[in-house]
Amino acid sequence: MLKTILARLALAALATASIGPAFAQGTIKIAYTDPLSGPFAQVGDANLKQMNYILDYINSKGGALGKKFELVPFDNKSQPSDALIALKSATDQNMPFIMQCSGSNIAAALIDGVNKHNARNPDNRIIYINCGAVATELTNEQCSFWHYRFDAHAAEKAAVMVQALPKDVAKVYLLNQDYLFGQSVQRDVKTFLAKLRPDVQVVGDELIPLGKVKDFAPYVTKIKASGAQALLTGNWGPDMNLLIKAGIDAGVDLRYYTMYAHLAGGAVAIGPGGDGKVYSVQAFNENIAPEIGNAEAEAWTKEFRAKFPFDFYAAGFRTIFEFLAAGINKAGSADPTKVAYALEDLKIKDFLGFEIRMRKDDHQIIGPYFVGIFKKGVKYDSEKTGLGWATAATVQAKDIEQPTTCKMQRPKS
């Protein structure tokens, strides 16, 4: 009798082990680390709210293999060291995924940390889901089998930004944050200006300390004195909002070409003085659905707006969780190695109906992007300002895709 009981317990333990740590815990846990305090907390908090809203929907549809997703937040205070502490906590708890959006310097540290952990611990691997750290290097020379990027990289966004410049713009000013991402934007914008718009003169080019500038008036004075007709910037968070606010308040005759003016707090900072002057490269804005006649996506927007005082701009986050669910279902397991292989070259349709592909060569997402213009007269305004984002241009996936230099090393499946 005792032998029978012990045998049954052993079989139960074996069965539990075979379905992986995420299933053994009852939910599929995703560690999420971003700034939830400090100067960039508004972006991290808005991301977290949108992710949980999306996961409620994904879970209501059955999650993955009948298991619900659970997001576990960790505040990294915009510091790579704190992100690595979050990674250690996630691996200690056998979480199969860690997700991070803000800060390419943090992304670089996570890629290195995940690579080292997975090499040392083949029975406790973890996948890094990158939802917004877009330095071009991360899916080129720093690419990793364990890293999946679900946002267009800086060079792709730079190409879209440059293509959106009208023919009457002859002088531009570049201002970016002085860290891996900002340096990538600085380099990539100049590359595509030379390639696509050799007629455009760069009359100013500066890097600023990340999150340290409180008064952008001196920068605006220099931009005005340069004769620039347009400012091109990858700034985000307060470095974006305070910059545009300073320019609008000073009444400078300038157009702003950005990558992140549409994030939380951007509309309020821009205000009515920015009508028709601010552009942003984006994966989604709330007016795209009615513009293309997608009733389902528009209903999603209305439901989100009824619950939150800021825009739903994170359609890309919904794509991430739908990809994860599809990858886990395809793999038949939440085991990170099996899911990583299942995600390669996986294609799904996002909730706008566009096909999105995860490129196998470098684990870079490929899909369409938009250039939004901040203006009056849109169906859905932003942050109760009376102005919102309308689509000024659409760039198809085939036109945004760029070659990669990634030389990926894959583990045995």
C-alpha cells in the first residue's frame, strides 16, 4: 500500500514538472519591469494599466492552453541595476517571461543578463519580451535568441520620420537623449536624411542628459536661432513633454517630428498651440479604427476611454500578448525554449486586421506603422484637450522592414 501511494506521488510530481513552472503555479507569470517611480513613472504606470486591461481581455478568451496570464510588476526606477534585480526575482520564481519597454540601456543589460542566466540554468530559462526599447543594435550585433522585440527599431522609425518630412523643409535640428537609444536615433536619422533627403541641412545636433533637464527654454532659443524649420527627436517621457511645451510656449514657428509625443502626458504638454505642428511615429492611435472602418477596434477604444483618463496607444501590447498566447498554444507548453522556437516566423493579424510577423533572423517584429499629426477636428481627442491624433501617413510592413546584421546562436530545442 505504501509503495502504491509513493508511486502515485512520484507520478504526480513528474506530471507537474513536465508542464513547466508557469503551469505548476496555476498562472503563466510575466515579470514586468519599467519605471514605476521617478521622472518617467507616468509612462510606466500608463503601460502597466494598459497591459492589465489587455490581459483581462486575453484571459477572458481563455489565455493560453486554458491558463490565465498574470503580470507581476517590478519598479526598475530607470536603472539597469534594478532591472537586473527584477530579473533575478523572476528567475527565482521560475517565471518564463520578463517584459520591459522603457530604456535601451536597460534592454542591453537584460539581454546580457538573460543570456548568462539561461546558459547557466538550462532547466530554468526565461524569455525577454521587449515592448519598446528600440536601439537598432539590440536586434543587430547584440541580438539574442532569448530576446524578442515587439516594436519597430530606431532605424525603422527614423526612416519613417524622414519620409514624412515635407518637401518645403530644408533645415532641421536634432535633439536626443544621451544614452544608447538617443545615440541610435541621432545616428539613424542622419543616415536616412543623407539617403532620402540630401537636400535637407542639419543646422543643430545635440544630446541631452536623460531625465535631467527641467527647463528646455535655452534649447528652444538655440533651435530658433538656427533657422530650423523642423525639430527631429526621439525624446520620450518628460524629456519629450517639457521640450515641446517650451517650444509651443515660446511661439517658435517650428514643426516637431517625434517618436513618442503620443504617449501619456504628451497631449496635455502640447496643448492647443500645437495644432497641426506635432507629428509622431506610432503603431496605433485611437482615430485609426474609425478612419479604416474597423468597428471592433473602435469599440475597444470606447470601452478603454470610459475607464481611463488617457489614450489607449498600446495596440502593440495587445499584439504581444496575442503572440505569446499563440506561441504557447503552438508549443503546447509554457517552456521558454519551446515557446521561443514557436514564436519564430509566427504570423498573426492584429486587432486592426493587419498581418504582423516575428522575423526569425533577428526576432524583430515586422508590421505597418503610422505617422500621426496632432490636430483639432478628430473623432477622439487626446487627454480631454480637444485635439487628437489623425493619420498623416501609413507605411506598410514591406516598406518599413530593414535588413539585419544579426548572427544568432540558437540552443538545442
